[in-house]
Amino acid sequence: MNFTAHVHVMPLKDLLDPQGKAVMSGLDNLGVSGVQDVRIGKRITLQIEAADREKAHSIADTCARQLLCNAVMEYYEIHLD
């Protein structure tokens, strides 16, 4: 079976996000109000062939843990289609 895994990688909440702060400053300069915080991350889409949903999730988790996410500074979430 084919699955699409979406891996969302975000900076840890306790760490400063310089990209998010830059966007926040830009929004302020544009006169946009009401935005409380901006966090910038990345979304990686994997096409996975696996016997079942559980195996596809396991493969995506291995990819995220070993390559896609720096656990010192980031966390990740996986969503399967």
C-alpha cells in the first residue's frame, strides 16, 4: 500500500526562533495587528510503500528521528494520509 506521510518539524518552544521573530517584525512594519507569535518550521512529505499504516508510520518516524529533525533544537509530528 502507498501512504503519504507529512512530517512537521518545528523549533522547540523554549528556544528562540529568529526567523519567526523576523517575520513578526515584518508584520509589525506592515501594520498587521493581532498576531501574537510566529514560529517557522518545515514540512516534509514522504511517499511510503508499506504493508500497513503502522509500518508506514514507523518508517516516517525513523526518517524524522535519524535525519529530518535535530532533537536538540526541534520536535516533529507525523500525519499520514
